[in-house]
Amino acid sequence: MSDDVPGPRTEYKLEMDSELRFEMENGNEKVTVTLLNGHAELYGTELVMKKPYEFGVGAKVAIFTYHGCTIELRGKPDVAYVAKETPMVQYLNCNSALEHLRTKAEDEDTRGPVVMVVGPMDVGKSTLCRIFLNYAVRLGRRPIYVDLDIGQGGIAIPGTIGALLVERPAPVAEGFSQQAPLVYHFGHTSPGENSVFYDALITKLAETTLERLQANKRAKHSGMIINTCGWVKQGGYSHIIRAAKDFEVNAIFVLDQERLYNELLRDVSSKLVQVVYLPKSGGVVKRTRSQRAEARDNRIREYFYGSKMPLYPHSFDVKFGDVKIFKVGSPALPDSCLPLGMKKEDNFTKLVAVQPSLQLLHHILAVSFAESIEENVIQSNVAGFICVTDVNMEKEVLTILSPQPRPLPQMILLVSDLQFMDSH
């Protein structure tokens, strides 16, 4: 079965409504997990009996069983234990309520539930979204997943927001299939870097996804699951309110923060919007700043090189004159310096031309679908991302790492704050 993975072999017998949790933090160790008997799932995806699943460094895993099972764990995780206290039954009840709303939407040919998951950092928002999406797909639904968490980049890479039609459960050790996602470039890892631009992107993504729901009948009845950033105070809270309004949400699930729950009850709760408080899983672990940076780096590396299935990106030269490079937003000017009729906010969504220079080295650039700057470039979705691996000022050439061979699909590139050192 999983004899090829060295290390000790441990069998865990799980009773009903319990979960096996383990973490992989250090070293190059790998662990394999095999379901020997019974039924178990990882974040809503069922495990196949007798099939070994491999997890590497950085994995934080919780395998849950409703009925009881036996799991073999081979290798040396940093920590592994069976937990009997788990919120999974509450999560299942919430999913049952959502499924009831989807059935009602199907009967009446109306829009299914649009749900937002909110809470501070490291409470398991992405995991809860994944559970809801996997359960919905297993019931034959086709929900749209929206990710507004620019710090993590669950759909593309960090520094972006996006949406994805989910048609099958996520593989056990990976994320959802990323066929034809809709992605918008933000270019920072915190909304506070340019709140005006972030709000503009939320509004644009909401318009587009709500239109898509109307165009696809199965998606329309299935609804939407929205993941959000972990910034929940002051400006972060106003982004949550903005997203709830723009996406016309029916329900908000608040993870592990009663203060946020009560604020949303006061400001958003109505006959049309339900606010529900849920506990976080005991297996959720706080990450340090360096762990977050490492996770972002890994996400970008996966974009170019793949995770389980290796990808082979291309490296080629692009002449300075063949591309137009911009960043979004310019430094704020005092009112007295603004052109007549221009508002201060306009500066935050202004396209600023960037001259190719050594400062672009290692930066991620988004390839915009916009064909010219006459179009609304900042609200155009992106075709993909490239990384600048070399800048030759004499020859006036950029060397780039790209998922696709030359030529670039469009010539308008948007600079991101994010950098990636290609070590391959």
C-alpha cells in the first residue's frame, strides 16, 4: 500500500464524529495516510479506501469521520492526535440549510444562496468554504467560488481576487481544479494598500459573477460561496460590508469572533440576510508572518511549476518596446495640486506608466486582457502572470518566466508588489 514511504506506521481508530489531525512543519519529511476501513473525508472530499494520500511540508490536515473508521498514518508528522471535539456536525447542519435553500431556488427558478464566510486571520475561513463547496458538488450542485482574500490567493496567486465555477470535489491533497478562473489583479497582499482600488474590484467581480449566475441555470440555483480577508476591523470591516452589499449575500457565517458577529447583526442582519456564528476547529493553527510569506511564495511557485503534477514553464525574452507596463495608483496629492474636477480617490485607480528598469527584477507582472489603455484596464480580468527573471538595460530586453510559450497574449502588463525568486 504505502510501503514506499519510510518511517513509523501508526493505526488510528476513530469513533463517529471525530477527526485525526496532524501537522507537517519542519524538514523534508512526507507522510502518507490510508483509509483502512469505514468512511472518512478531508474538508468534504471523501477518501478512497486503501488508497495512500501523500502530504508534504506545510500540510495541516484534519480527517473527519461521521461513522467511524481506521486510518493508517506512515511517516513522522510534527504532531498527530485524534480529536473528539469538532465543529464538523455544525458545519454539516449549515450545509443542510444551504441545500434546503438551493432546492427551494430550483423549485421557484430563483437564485440560490449567496454565502460569505468572515472572521479574523487563521480561523479556517478557506477550509469552511472548501467544505461547503465539496458538499454542494457531491449533491450535484455547481456553485461559484469567490475568493476575496488577496493575502492567500486561493484561486490564482496572492495579490488577486477571483471566481471559479466548481464542478467536482477538490482532490484530497490539492485545491479545486482551476479551469478558466476569472481573476483580477490587485497587486498587494493587504487591502489597506489601496482600499479604493480594492472596493472597485469587489464591485466589478460582483457584477460579473452575478451575471454569470443568471446565465448558467445550474450555477444560478447552486449559488455562491465567498471567502474574505482576515482584516475585520476599521477599513477591513467596511470592505466586508461593501462585499455583502455588492454580492447581495443571503447569509454570513462568522467564524470565532463574537464582536464581529454582533457588529454584523447590527449593520447587516435583516429578513434577507442571516448572520450565523460558528466556532473554529480546534485544529486551526496561528501562522507567523514568516510562515505566511513562505505560503505565498509556495503558492506562486505552484503557479509556475505545479504541485503534484510538475509543470514546465517557459523562459523567453521580451523587448521593452513590445510591452506597456503600468502600476495602479499614484501617490496622493494635496487638494491644491489636483487638476480641476478631479477627486482625490481618482489617484488610487489611476494607471501610472512604469519604465522598464532593474527595479522590475523578480517582480510578478499580471498580463491584462485589455487590448489598449483606452479600455478600462484596472477592471479588466487577467490572462495570467509572468515573473521578471532578468533585465538587460543595454539590449532593452526583459527575460521572463511564463506558464505559456511566446508570444504573450496581450501587451499590457500590471506590476505587482509581489516578488518571486526562481530557484529552479
